[in-house]
Amino acid sequence: MDLHQKIRTLPTQPGCYLYKNAEGEVIYVGKAKNLRARVRSYFLEASQANAKTGTLMREAVDVEYITVANEHEALALENNLIKQKKPRFNILLRDDKTYPYIKLTMNDRYPKVFVTRRLRKDGGAYYGPYFPGNLAYRLVDLIHRSFLIPSCKVDLSRYHPRACLQYYIKRCLGPCLEGLTTPEAYRQTIRDVQLFLEGRPNELELSLTKRMEAAAEAEQFEMAARLRDQIVTVHQMQDKQRMASADNEDADVFGYHYENEMLAVNLFHMRNGKIVDRRDFFWEDLPESLLDAATEAVAEVEELEALPRMEPDPAAPAPEIGEGIAIVQHAAVSELGGTFSPGVFFSALLKQIYLDQSYVPRSILVPVEFPDRALLAEALTERTGKRIEILAPQRGEKRSLVDLVCQNAKQSYDQRFRVLQPGMKAIQEALQDALTLEELPRRIECFDISHIQGAETVASMVVWEDGAMKKSDYRKFQVKTVTGVDDFASMREVIQRRYKRLQEDKKPFPSLILIDGGLGQLNAAYSALEEIGVTLQPLASIAKKEEIIYVYGQENEPVVLDRRSPVLHLMQKIRDESHRFAVTYHRKRRQMRDRDSELLSIPGVGPRTRQRLIEHFGSVRGIKQAGPDALTAVVNTATAERIRNYFAAEASGNAVLPVLNEAS
């Protein structure tokens, strides 16, 4: 059955259709209220006249379909299929930013709290997402300090022989050691943390106050003081929330700039009436990846025209078809020329962003109208259980806000596509956001290991500080405790030596430790820090080939930056400098080894004699140029004669001859 025959067998129900090429790959996914009418519209002459639609139909050799109960289900199914199949004729959302959640591991005997970017059905309690990304890390740190819930990776399913440093500095209840806390007391603290994260401060304050008074009456003054500090923390958080909620509006605002077949989209997140974060999206291959709206628009016309011919409900009002056809025909006319259609684009973009998000703001502001805006708003309202509005404002404050985001999208376009180098402060802020660092990265120390088959293993440390490489702080290391090829053990030794020394000298740690390597080197570096009691130091690694950045604590979600990203260029620059410095030092060590070992081939010259000669003359060249009197000042006359004979033979091209004669 060819494609034309198969279309006649399609049902008239709502659903999704999938075009496939000769290799069986899905190249386009679409939804329809009437599958047969929608798919048939692709063969209309108006559709075939468009270049990109014509390309799709020349490649398509088969079509499959999935029927659903209604158009809302078709909307959700289309979004899932696009994300799963990644067809090249659909708009694909390319975004390297996902917002973090705070997770409580409720199934554990002693639950932990930490930041994650992936939601799983594992029995844990998730809170978020948090805007901006580092807010989640600040809150976890606050919980860690105020409620003493650990965020380390220590196995709490069993007791350990001793507590870590965090317990002794009053940053942890100590569930890793038997007798320091009880499961009941720990569970009570977890309930406090839940109230804190759920935004129930009054209930939390009441509970804390009662326990504080009870502890004071029982003369448990240390516990009472800790509960008092928690009450102060709750008060401070309430004050901040009151200051931020002058306007309670939660909204996402979109803007775009399109030029030369390249597109930049900005998304601003407004929470409690304030802009708290932004996201950037870019498309460079829009003509290839974006199917023109002509096919979609003509199909909508076909469906709308088909509505009167269906069995009408006598009690239902007649559908207002004329207005819908006018809107769609206008879109079709604009698309037949092959121009970019913002409406079709935002329709696809919003589906991919919001249909599987756990949190959707009440208002979504877009710069243009699009046909299924109301349908998408209904689907989101139904899924979230609260009224969601998708608006395309034409005037007033909301339009001014959309225009502001469009201006920012123009700046993003210029930075991305006009190759404008952002300032160092902007790069630092982008790096902080990409790696979810708690503070602006002022100083980065980067390490690399260099050797040949385990011989002369050395390491380098280079320093980037406030926008420039700081060569005066570079360090070189000889690996002393590792034999053979073991990069992980070598990295562990070097990291421990460096930061144990900083601890002893009471010097500040860097904003970020960067490792040249993958997950193995990253874990080795963390184990070295953990051995000296350092568990909260920001730590990352960058792999050479893939250029993927792994951040310790979120290894399952590596940071993949665009190849044009200034942040990636900065990380590559630091990594490459570390590699260059390590290789240079390794070559120097190898040359010294090869040079010094040349003396050992002279009879009568052993390691101690070689060392005395090098220390006295400074180099092999100095020994070669030394006269008999100078040599006899360091070694005996016979050895001095052998050395002179060896280098004389070497100069004549027969360096082995004196050695052989001596041996005979």
C-alpha cells in the first residue's frame, strides 16, 4: 500500500501522525483533530509549492498514526513523541539549563537533603524548582547550618567509628556515629525542614517555640539555643518573603529576535512580581529544522471547513468558523513565501517547555498570537489544577514587559551571532550559573597529570584569578607515592598535598578546583579533599574530547555548553594552560633524567658520584668543559681520567669505546 492509499484508511479521530523516510526514521510528528483531513492536506498543491514542505513530502514514504480521545491528549502525545523521536522537521528545544529542586531522601533511616535537577519516583520529597539556580544551593546550605541536616555522601545506613569535621564544628547532628542522635530526634528535625521548605513558617515557629521552652525548663540549654537560632532563621526568611511579595504575580515572559535565518529567544522568570532569572535559546539551522506553517495552516483550514459537514449537536451553538479560517489563512499566506512564522514557533516551543513541567506559572506572556494558544492554556489548566493564562498582550504594562524581553533577546542575538565578546564579569556570572556555584568564581585552580608509561610522573597547578592567568601562583609537583600508571592515585596525592598545606597555613581555598580529566579524576580529587575534612569545596572536571564539564555532586547531569560559549572557552583556556605547564615540566624532568643517567654509563661513576658532579658543575655540559684539575677536585684521578676519555670519545663519535676498553 503506497502513501496515497494509506491516507484513505486513516480515521477521522483526533491523534498524532508520524512521517517516516525510506530508512524508517521518523522525520516529522504532528497532531490533528481529524487525522485523515490533516494528513491529506500535505498533498494539496499549495502545500507542495513550499520548498521545505516539498522536501518533507519527497522524503516521506510512510505515515503512522496514534489515535487519542481528544485534542488535549493529542497535544501531550505530540510533545512526548517530538522529545523521544527528535524528528528533524520539527522544532526541537535545545536548552542547557534545567532548574534545580531540593530533595529529601525520605526512605532512608536518616534522610539527607541535597540539590538535584532530576525528578524520580523514588519515594523522596522534592521541592522546587528554584529560580535562580543557586537559590536551591543557598537554601540547602541554610538547612545544613541551621537544622544540622547533613548533605555529605557518607553512608548513613550503618554507623562509623568516628564523626566527620562537620559534626565538631556544629554543622551536623552526627547520625553517622551511634549515640550522637536518635532516629526520633532526627525525624523531628526532618519534619521541621519539611515545614520550612513547604512555606509554613507559622506552624514551624509554633513547634520550635514549644520545644525551645521545654528544653529550657529541662535545663538543656544548648538544645534550647539551637532551637532559638532556628526560630531566628524562620523570622528572617519571613521578612525577606514579605519584602518580595508586594506584587504576587508569577509569570514567564518570552521575547525573540529573528534575523538572517537565525533566532534568539529569551525567557524571563517573574516570581512574586520580580524577575529572578532568565534563559536563552538559540536556533541556527531554522530553515532545515522548522517545517513551515503552510502545511499546518492549510490543514487547520481543511479541518475547520470540515466542521459543518460533521454531525452537529442540535443543542450546541454553531462554531465560529469564519474568524478561525481568516486567522489561519493569514498565517498560510505569510508562510508560503518561506518566511519565519513566530506564531507557529511559539506554539511548538511552549508545548515542549511546559507540558511535562511540574510547575507552571499562572501567566505566560508571549510576543505573538498563535492558533492553539487557548487549547494549550486549557491543557495546562487541566494538568496543574489551577487556571493558567497564555496571553499575547498588545498594550499596557504587560506589553512593555514583553518588549523589554525582546530587547534582551536582541542583545543575546548580537552576543551569540555577531561574535561580541561579553565582559569578564558577565562570563563569571555565566560560569557561576552554569556550574551552580554559590559565589562568583574569583579564583580557579586547575590540575593536570603528565607522564610517559608511568615514568617521571608530575603534576601541574595553574591559577586563573579575576580574568587572567596568575603565573606567579603556578605550582609544579613531583608525584612521590605512586608507581606505574595510575592517574587517579596521582591526582589524589597532588590534591591532598596542595590543600592540606593551605589548611596548615590557614589560607583561603579557591572558588573552584578544576580537574583536567573525567569522572575518575574528579572522584579521586574529592576523596583526597574528604580525607582532610573538606567536603563543601566546589569541584569540577572537564573532559578533553567531549568537552563535557562534570560538577561533583551532580555527576549524573554533566554540563554541556555550546561550543561558542565564552564560559566553555574560558574553561578550555585554563585546562589547556594546565596541560601545557604539566607537559613542559614532564619534558624537563625527562631531559634531566636522560642527561644525568649518561654519567652512570662511565665506569667508576655511581649515583653518589654523579650527584656530586652535577652539584659542583651544574650540568653535564659543565662537566664536559671541566679541566683535569677541576675534575680531580671532586673525584679521584682515575675517575677523572675515565670521564675525560668518555667525553673525548663521544666528541669523536665513539663514546662506547672507552667503556668497552675499561670493561675489558
